[in-house]
Amino acid sequence: MNDVCAIQDGISGCTLLEACNYNSEATVDDGSCVFPYSEVYVDEDGDGIGGSMAVADACDPLPDNWVLLTGDCDDFDPSVFPGAPGTGQGIDNNCDGQVSGDETDTCPQDLNDDGSITVADILLILGEFGCSSGCSSDVNGDGAVSVGDVLNVLSAFGQSC
């Protein structure tokens, strides 16, 4: 009779106490340990990088819109996250704090983003004429809508973007 008293190899499982799936009966660590996360973040725009911190039980599965990465400087725009390519809209797509390269707005005079500079763009800039802060029609980037912005739009009138 062979193998009647064979020694078992042990019970496989996670043997590390700090793991979420610690198995007190395991005698052989099989490499399956899952470790808890300490911080999770809400990802509002679904780009895989969160903005605001969330509170979660460190071993429970994360809800669909929670992630382990943070750094999204605009978590409501999926085209904006660290390392994102530029969209040519004049916004900081890659969260580096500056608008540069392929992020630069190639057609700032197209205020309504319809692909061409028309009467609609002139009406938008005239509607904000005199604005001195938070101006969406500030074409030249000086913080205000003034004669310089109006002339800039008029100089591009009729062009396509």
C-alpha cells in the first residue's frame, strides 16, 4: 500500500494578515493576496482618473466611477486629464497648468465653435463688450473684451477654421 500516509502539500491561499483575502487556514501562500487601497477618487467624466477623494471600505470592490488614480484638473471633461493629447480648443488638456502646443486654440475668433467666423461671432463679442473679468469672448487673452477683441474677430470675418 503506497501513499497511505502521504504528506499533504498544505492548503493554498493567501497567508498575509494585512491582505483583504487572508485565509487563516492556508499554509502555503499561492500569490493570490489582494491588498487594501488607502485612497480612492471619484471619476466624474469616465476618463479613468479621478478628481475628488472618496471614502470606501479598503477591501470592497470599487463602484464603477471610483478609481485609484488622481490628478484630473477638470473631472467633468473627459478630454482633460494628466497626459491627455491637446484638442486645439485653448484649454489645458494635460493638466500641466499651461496651454501649449496642440492645446492652443487655432481659431480663437470662432466664438461659437461652428467652424467659421460669421455674424454670430460678432454678435457674441459685442454682447460681452466691456466685460472685464471671466469673459468668454476674450479673443486676445488680456482678460477683457475690448476694441482689440472686436477688431481681431472682424479681421478674420468670413474665414473657416
